Amino acid sequence: MTDPAAPTIAGSTPGPAATPAAAEPALDPAADPAVLASEPAIPAVSVQGLQFAYPDGRVALAGVDLSVARGERVAILGPNGAGKSTLVLHLNGIHRPQQGAVAIGGTAVAPANLPDIRRRVGIVFQDPDDQLFMSTVRDDVAFGPAHAGLKGADLDARVDAALEAVGMAAQRGSTPHHLSFGQRRRVAIATVLASRPDVLVLDEPTANLDPAARRELTDVLAGLDITLLVVTHDLPYALELCPRAVILDEGRITADGPTAEILGDTDLLAAHRLYLPKGFDPAQA
Ligand code: ADP
């Protein structure tokens, strides 16, 4: 159920990517930009009526509906125990819906589609050391695409592009555990980007980062042409990176709207045990 007092999302769903005007009349109606523009865009992420309880009976998701358009950046806010991690673990099929459905770019998250879904949804967990286990940065970043069959120069190009995207190309030959925490987090993001996901999900990306590393990470993430879901307790960061935010509490989405409006509603935040840093004014940010 959506909180009636909550901001509603308006105009946040971008249409299909702009298509250059064709010089020749389109022969295939499906390739005609006018036809494409009239088609409803398939959401990058679609969650409908999702319910999930753990084996001990604890209800973690009590009917979640969420649609995220391609290229949107959405913050997922909520107190501890709200169901955020459980929701994220449904996006790549680690958990299976007990009720409802999840689809990525129109493809159902279902057993038959899991290899494809897991390439298309990259999840970066809170602790980068959970994702880095090889002896060099290069090998960690190459692991996913090599496993998918990429080899030789193509694999090297893929690794270089992922490392460049996170500003870590110079550390290609380094040992991950010799890097700073912020650098390890960026390499962990590169390990996921190397598989060219459509959707990148980050769990508490600013946890344990100093201000400089936080800034560098913001620049990296804001520069990616990707659909981004960011689970965070860092409300100023949510505002900086994500035009849209949702609040999840007790397994339900209770607010969904422009991040600035959600963070400007202190009663709404307090009702969900969310607090801005003292002196932080979202209207001035
Ligand atoms: P969040 O990520 O918002 O902190 P979670 O998705 O981790 O929330 O948890 C949602 C609810 O499910 C909480 O009540 C939590 O205690 C419960 N939960 C999470 N993982 C398990 C588990 N493995 N077994 C039983 N209950 C769990």
C-alpha cells in the first residue's frame, strides 16, 4: 500500500531512447521511430505484488510493486529490517517470489532465465572483499566475462573498459588487498560492470568511505549509462545521485517520488525511522 501523503512519481519514466530521424522512409514498421515512440517502454525492472517470507515465517516482503525505467537512478531507503536486501536478492533470482513476479527488461526472473538474468543484473554487495578473491585486479574483473566465454583481446578490452569506467585502469596489475577500501569498492563495481549488466544494484555504496572516496564514487556512478538501484541509509548521497527514491518499510513501498520531495518531508522520514544529518537541508543541496 502506498502512503497517501507520500509524493507520487510524476514524469519520471523516460520514453524510449531518442532515435535519429531516418533519411529514408522506414520499410519495417517496427523500426519506424514514430511506431517505437508510441510503444509503452518496457521497464528495466518490474516488481509486481512481490511477497516473501523466510522459512521461520518472518514476512520480509508483503506485496511490493516497483517499476523502474531504463536509465533511471532510484534510491531504496528504509530502516533496518525493512526488506531491502530481500528485495534486492529477488532481482537476480537468489530468492524466488512466493507471490507476485519480477522481470528485468521484460524477461521474467525464473529458473529457465537465470543465466541471462544474472548477466543483466549486477549486484555490488556492501563488503567489496566478498567480491574480490583473485590475486590481481585484472583477474578479478576478468572472472565474470571469462566464465561467460570471452577470451584473448576481447576479454582484455572488456576488462580495460570496466576498469576505466571506475577510474582504476592504472591498478590493473595490483593485488586487490593492497588497495584502499574505496579503491576495492570501485574494483568490485568493475567486476560487475565487466559483464555489461543492464541494471546495477548497489548495497550501501558509501559505507566506510572517506569524503574523497565518496566523491570519487559519486562521479563514477553518475557517469555510468545504466539503470541504477542504490540501497542506502546515506540520505544526502541518495539526493545527490538519485532523482527518485522509494521508502520500503515492513515489506511494503510506502513512498515513491522525487528524492528532494521525499527528503523534504521530515514527518514522512521520521515515520520510517529515517533522519537527515543535523543541519542538512535538502532544498539547499
Ligand atoms: P533490510 O535489508 O531492509 O535490513 P532484510 O531484507 O535483511 O531487511 O530483512 C527483512 C526481514 O526479514 C527482517 O525482519 C529480517 O530480520 C528478516 N530476515 C532477513 N534474512 C532472514 C533470514 N535469513 N531468515 C529469517 N529472517 C530473515
